Amino acid sequence: MDFSRYEKLRTTVRANFSFETASLVDEALVYADERLAGEVRYDGTPMLAHAAAVASIVIEEVGLGRNSTLSAILHDVVRLAHKRLPAAEFLALTRDIRSKFGEEVVGITMGLSNISELRLKVAKEQADNFRDLIVSYSEDPRVILIKLADRLEVMRSLETFPREKWRKKSWESMNLYAQIAHKLGLYAIKSELEDIALKFLEPKDYEHIVLKLEESAEERRAFIARFLIPIEERLQKLGIRYHIKSRTKSIFSIWTKMHKQHVPFEGVYDIFAIRIIIDCKPEEEKPQCWTAYSIVSDFYTPNPNRMRDWISIPKSNGYESLHTTVSAEGRWVEVQIRTERMDAVAERGIAAHWRYKGVNQGAQTSEQWLGRLRELMEDTTHALAQRFDAKPATGEIFVFTPNGDLRKLPEGATLLDFAFDIHTSLGSTCVGGKVNNRTAAIRDALHNGDIVEIFTQKNQTPKADWLSFVVTSKARNKIKSYLREEQAKHTRMGREELERKLKNWKFPLTMDEAVACLAKYFKLRLGTEVYALIATQKLDFGSIKEILSRHLSGEADEERRAAAAEAERQKAAAHASRESSASQDALVIDDDISKIQYKLAKCCNPIKGDEVFGFVTITSGITIHRTDCPNARRMRENYPYRVIEARWRHTANGAFRVTIRIVAADTTGMANHITEVISRDLKLNIRAINFEAASGGCVAGTVSVEVPGASVVDTLIHRIMRIKGVQRAYRIN
């Protein structure tokens, strides 16, 4: 064998691995050379040259170890044998490889062979499912990494392939393999796959962008240096520890933005972005990020429509960062501000971080598996397989519609889950179906590879018992939504009918008293259950009239005594929380609610320091209201026997949310000034902020802030009112 053809790979192996590994790689090259004899690529070069190039990428660009390198060298041997040899001969070959190179190498090469045999459908709407199908074939995490290296080598040499293969391989690389690389955090491989694919799919656009980037490279570097001078001086003066990253968008990213926004190259906002990464303690993250934002906005004018605050309220996927686009020297510059911790999460590519954060066993989705794999790759490369014990195929199944479209569902999903996954109306009217041409019930579980057809009936509606066997969140949410709508409709109809009858009967009862009486008689927990019985005609008005008549003739006093007794019971339960020095018998509210059931009313949102009272409800214990609550007068006049005096314990701790309404002049940086006062000066947590343009050159909006008590609210409003341009600031319910 002529080893000189593969000297690049052998040099890389000797530089990264032991002498024993280098010898084993040479043995694998000889073994592959013998079994691939006569096999050539489209340009006439030996097939083994491709395998050797893949192995080099596996070592240098992905960072995997010995078994992955051996598998890359041998993957075409196994692929072609699997396709061509009879079963007995193929088994003999795998036994031979196992004896020479180990069990893991056989497993990895078989996984690569399975992926190669997939017939991928070029359909944009199916890309996500085919991408997950590829991952589901990779029980060993190294399989997908080697497959990415294999695809990268194919794209680098795509010009040697027949022209009719260019578009399909480019589409697969752009829509399937580049997206997997992105989730793995292999951003260099992702960008190269996308850029090469674009070169073959849109060659004129590709060349145009390359030329424009080359023309503007030197000017870009000089501009970034000038842009950062005042910002870095101020950061250093304030003693903030930081470092700066700048990046130029990939050709594919620029092309995508040009087409989405219908603009030329010069019209793309962010050809490059600047990232300010702050090194600080966790408790200082928000103030320091906002300080950095304030510095940037002091020197450069921000575009208010391009401000994104994912620090106060992170994205649902856990992403945290401040993004702003500012004007400098007549051009727009995107600036991202985050801490080292935030940057570590963002750079790992774990957009689904929260989904697997608590996973401690068994089943993980493909996306979770990819995120976990990327984390393990950062910690160690050579011990990867030993540390990774979850299989991506666990917990997912792939089923097909009769038209051949692929749907991904969780393991254990039923025929009804599949119907809801296709469309809500299909699920809501589903009565059964066929699985692989056999009749199936709605509760029958599906399996990997099933072909599923759905039967419907117009008069079918979701049932409460469906919730006992569906497993997907979509199906559960849609069923619950329908049941809630039905309950609301029954509640409205039942209340209207009862209200009409009470007026006709001229009973001296309020609706609440009538419903409470009926609920007690039928031993129901909620008034809505009474309305539902009336709406569905399970409770006739003859019986209702008789029950209420008896109540009025003698049981009204008993009901009132019972309610008074309930109030006394609640007062007795609260006795443990009363302060002996109190001048009156009042409920004392603190952070220890283990001995008494009470909750803060949502109609007035009381906080520590507000003057309050308690109100004994029929089913929910005691609710605490402000004395100026909109409902206070009605409760005191209609139900005085349910009202309990209450006050806050001086030592009570806790965080309360208060909402401040602000009207201010529409000036640059107003929102920044307000958030600085709240976060930096008063050190309070902002939970939500919303501003919009108002008439007369003003902006109006609300800020929700966590405060320890009412006394802080006065200070907060006073400090906001001192900001130049603020016209009004007041607390709202």
C-alpha cells in the first residue's frame, strides 16, 4: 500500500494520539485499502481518499478520538458491504472488524451505514422531522459527529460530483446537516456547510456577497476600533471587568437577511455585531449590564424599535442578553450586552436548555440529546462515549401519513395524539382510524414507522376521559381548552336562567345567596357546578324553587348562623397569629401561613403596609383586601358578618409585585433612565415593562416591580417623578 497518499492523516494522528493508536490507524488504512480496491470517486480518486479526509476532519475540526478515527476510515467498507453482500458474508465481515478494531467501531460504522441508506425527501416543511429522523439513527453520539464530518468533506469536493447531484446535496446540507451542527454548537461547520450550499444553489448571489465583503473588510476593522474607543474608556473608568467580541456574519446569513428584508448588501443592518461580555458576580449581573447599555446609549443614539431586553424577562428557552442597534457615523451597529454566564449558555447552542435541565434518566428528545452532547464535547472529547449514556431514539417515534409525510411524536402516543398533531379539528372529531391498514381505536398506541389514517364524524366532540390516555401536550391543551369553553358556556347559560327565574319568583335572595344555598344542599364545591347542572337540565327549576322556598321559610337563619360560625372558626384558627399587644381582635398577616388559609385578593393587590381587612369566602378561606378596594363597600354592606379586621405584622418578610403607571415626554433614553433608577439606584427587580406612544408627544406605560412593602412604593414613585420629563407616576391595581 502507498502510505504517502495519506500522509496528512498519519501526521495528524501521530500529533494527537499514542504510538499504539497510530499503528492501529495504519492497520485500518491497509484493511480499507484492500476491501475498497477498485472503488473510485467521480473524479477517479480512490474511495479511501474520501474516508481519510473525513478522518482528518474528525480529529482536527470535531476533536474526537481513536475509535471515531478508525470508524471514519472504515465507514465506506461497511456501507458498501451492507448494500452489496449477502447477510452471511456481511456478518462475517463485521465479526472480522470487531476482532481487529473493537465492538464500538462496528457499532459506529453500522450507524453511519443506516443514515446513508435513508431516502431523504427534499421538502422544506418536512426538514425538522427528517433532521430528527437522522438523529434517531445515532444511538452512539459519535455517529452524528462523523456523519457531519463526512458531509463537510462531500461539500468541499462537490464540484467533482455530477451536476445533477449538486442541488440535492446542497439542499440537504443547508436544511438538515447545518441545523444539526448548529444545535451541537459546531458553528464553524454549520457556517461552512451553509456557505458552500449557497455557492451551488445561488452562485451569482454568493459571488456578489463575497466581493462586497472583500471590498469592505479593512474599512470594517477600522470602524470597529473607532466605535469602541469611548465605550472601553468609560468601562475601564468604572472598573467594570469585560472583554469584547466582534464577528462578521456568514455569507449565508447575509444572503438570508437580504432576501427576507428585500434590501441590497448595503441595507443589511448587522453585517457585523459587537458583543460586550461582562465578568461579574451573579447578583451584579443586571445592574452592570444596564450600566454598559447606558454607556453605549450615552455615546451613540439607539434605535428604539431594535431594543430587546432579554435580561429582565429572559426568553422561554433561557436566553439572556441585552440587544440594541445604535447609529454611529451614519450606519447601524448591533451591540449585544451579556455576562460571562449568559454568554456561556448562548454559546453552547442550548436553546432548549430548560427542557433537559432536570432530566435525570432515560428518555431525552433529539434536541435534548444534541444539547447534552455539545456540553460533553466541551468537557472532554476522547472520553465522550463513556460519559454519554442516553440514546436519542428513546422517547420518540416517527409515523407517516398516507401521503408519506413524516410526523414526530413522543413514545406512547396514541391515534388521537396523531390526529391532534395533524390538526385540532381532526383530533376533535376523531372516532378511530387505520394503522398499517388495520382498524384501530383512538386510544391505541402507535409505534415507529406506522402509517396512520384518521376517521372522523361531525357530531364527535372532545370528552373529559380523553385526558386519561393522550400523552402530547398539544392534544391535552386542545381538549382542556374545549372543556373549559363548554364549562364557561354552561356557566353563562345556567346563571342567566337562574337569574331570570329568581326575578319571576320574587324571592328576597341575591344570586350569591341562592347559589350558596343550592351548592350546600347538593354538596357541591363551586357555584359553577350549580350553573352547569342547570344548563344541562340535570337540575329542574321545580326542585330549585322548592329548595329555596324551604330555605327562606326557616333555614335562612340556620345558613346565616353557619356562615357566622365559619367566620368564628377562621378567626380561631388565626388566633395563633394574633399579637397580644393589639388593641383589637385582628388577623395578623405575616409570612407564616401554615396555620391559616388566606390569600391576597387580585382585585386590589394588597402589599405590606397597606391598610387591609379580611373577608371569609364560602370555599376559599380568607381573602385579604385593601380598605380602598373597589369591592370593599359592597362586601361590608352585604356581608358584614364575614368581614374580619386585619393588619400586617411588622416583622413580615416577602416580595410583593406593584405596578406603576408612568406618563412622560417622548425623549431619547427615557426608558433607560427609568430602569436605571429602579434597578441600579433602588436595587429593585423589574418584572415587566411596557411603553407605547401617547398623544401630545408623550409615552405612557407601566412598570411592574418587586417591593418589600408599601413604604418603598412611595420612595419609588418619588424617585421616578424626579426624572426629567416624567409628568405623572402613580400606583395602579
